[in-house]
Amino acid sequence: MQSNPSSTGSESPKAPFVSSFRKDDPLRIGLCGLGTVGKAVINVLQRNADLIAHRAGRPLSIINCASRRYYETDGLDPDIFSGDVLASADRDDVDVIVELIGGTTTAYELVRRAITNGKHVVTANKALLAEHGNELFDLAREHGVVIAFEAAVAGGIPIIKALREGLAGNRIDAIAGIINGTGNFILTEMQREGSDFFDVLAEAQARGYAEADPTFDVEGIDAAHKLALMASIAFGMPLAFERTYTEGISRLTPFDIQHAAQLGYIVKHLGIARRHEGGVELRVHPALVPDWHLLARIDGVLNAVVVHADAVGQTLYCGAGAGGEATASAVIADLVDLARHDGTSTPMLGTLLSKLTDQHCLDINDVESAFYIRLFARDEPGVLASVATILSNEGINIESIMQKESDEQNGLIPIVLLTHRVQESRMNKALASMADLDQIIGEPVRIRVADLLLDHRN
């Protein structure tokens, strides 16, 4: 394993840096982006101003609000509003830029400019950090400033602080989490109502839980952004979003969700990161979670993350994964940290950037899982024997099997089975052989079983 080539020296700046604010002055904030989260940040800062000032040791003051559109906001001087987002990064009277505009174009330019001008950055932008974080964190180190990003992962749940600080004395071996509220809402409703994916997606969009283009949420890209950030902190490695296996939930059916439940499992869309001697797993995909486990009970738009560490064992972090005030809570927590001190004493990714080590990320074909398999077969003798032979030839053991009556699917027999753990490449060979059987109609369906972190009921 090689050290991160772009990081040398310590986390401290390469050149002497003098903080742009004094500890007895207000922390002067440039707020960029006035959508749901931006307006919530304003509201919470106003509502809890005295409490926050007492905890931070000094006031937090919004000096500038920048947005492409003007929003009338009670309690703020209209003169502080600007339509030029990038100009906020150039202001001498701003100590920290709060980036809430989203995307990876203007936001990237804003963050780079803020950093090079010696300003700290607080952001909720997981896509920006997952895709450009290695560069931006190095740039922040060079200029002696901090990128704080608690709000970028799991909304109001303080999972970044837990991984980076609360568990700093532990070797973290694995993380598994429900880290996208839209996907969790959809799967919860499919489980409860037996509804089709696209019907529940339309409901989620009507409620404001899903975007008009829901691709990032339902295909796992959003969760992969967040998983990359958590894995970097947990395993002391550079961000590896581009090496994260990602699979969505749009192909899941009520039939499979209901039959998984009959076997004692709830289907969840998980992000999983796990350390091995030969590298790390980074994967986002639907998974069967045992119905007795706490993750199986996280419903609706809630998020939850389970962490397995050597000293503390398993810990669970649960709460609102999105929403204006929940995300604003995380943004303000980062601002309070900056108000107390300049933040440079805590490594941004939990490990000094110079000590991050690149690690091999396992290809999904090399990962081991147990599997849920569902087939539709003609009502002919010998089908089960043929399927069992294929699995046996690949060294795959069957844990349980269900065969339904043939009238459930237009005369076809649904066959549902669970396997023991096996390398994915071997399961792929078995599934291809099953699909070639004359008795099997359509593509076999497989869903991985989430045995990660879930081996014990404690």
C-alpha cells in the first residue's frame, strides 16, 4: 500500500497561516445557497442564538447570504443578500463559507476559491467531496483551513464526528448503513403495502421525498458518495467513490420483498464498507437484513449506521437522514466547532492526510455473501434437481428452499432459496447456468444477504 502521493508533511499548512478571526470576535459566516437547508440554517441560528453563542464561546453571525434568487427572510438585513455566490469567497469580512448550493460545478469553484482565500468551508455536499475531495482536502491543508462536512452524511446524525473523534481509539473493521432516506421510504412502503416500485416512487415524489429525477437516490449513487466519506475516515484511506460497487432498487419487486419476509428478512438498501487483509469492500446494493436486527426496523425516511470497532464493539447511530432542520443541525455543529477553535487540530478525515494509505478495493466478484435466489420454472419434473446440481457444481450449499403452487405466476412454479456464503463470481456462474435451463423462464433474481455485522443478536 502506498501513501497518498498528493499529501506530504503533516496536516498543518505548508506555509505559516494566521487565522482570519480572533477568538473573542463573532464567527463571520458567508452562507451560499438558500434552499431548504440554507433557510433552515438561518432559522435555527436565529431561534437558538443565545444557546449556540454560549456553547461556541462567541456569537455566530451571518455576514453575507448569496443565492441566484433572493429570498425574504425574517430577521436578516436585506442588504446582506447577494446574487453573486462566488463573490462571497472573496470578502474580507467572512471567516467561513457555508456551501449549500449543491452540484459539482459552481460549488467546486466556490470551495476552491474560499480555500485559496484562507477561509474555512462547511458543506453538506457529499457529491462534491466524494468526487473531488482528495484534491480539496489537500488544498485546504496547504492553506491551513478546514473543510467540515458533518451534514454531508446522514443528515442530522453525527456519524462523521463519531467515526473521526468518538471512535478515534478503535480499529474500525466494518460499517453498514441505511444512508438514503428516499430509498428507505420506498422499500418500507413496498414492504407494508405490497406496492410496485414505480407506484411508491410516484408517492415519494408527491411527498417531496424524491426528486423529479430520482436516479442518484434509487440507483445508489447518493449512498455511494456517503459511504466513500465514511470509509475514508474509518480505514484511513483516500476517498474511493469511483471504486465503490453501486446497485439500485428499481428492479426489486413486491414478490421478492414479501418472500424474503417469509424467510425472516427485510430488504434494505445498504452501504457496506468492510476491512480485509487483502483490501476493503465498498458496496451499495439491496440486501436482506434479519428481521430481528435493529437495521431491519429503521423505516421511512430515517437513516441508520452500524459500526463495528475492536474496542467498543457494535454501535448504532440513527435519526433523520435529511430535511431542512436536521441537516441544519449538522451544519451548525460544524460552525460551533470552528467558533471554538480553528479546527486544524482535528484531522479532517480522522487521520493526517500524509498518513492516508491507498488500499485495494475488492471487485464485487471477489466478495463473499449468502444469497436469496428466486426462479420461475415450468411445472415439469426434475427442475429442483437441476438447480441443485448446478449449485453443487459451483460448491454452493442451500440453506433453505420454498416452492410455491404453480397457479401463482401464470402456471409457472416460483422457486425461492437461500444459500450459504459463497464468492460472487461462483454465484454468477451458477445463475448463468440456471438461466440456460429450458425449464427456467426469465432471468433468475438474486439479492445478497447482509451478514456483515449481523452475526450476533446483541
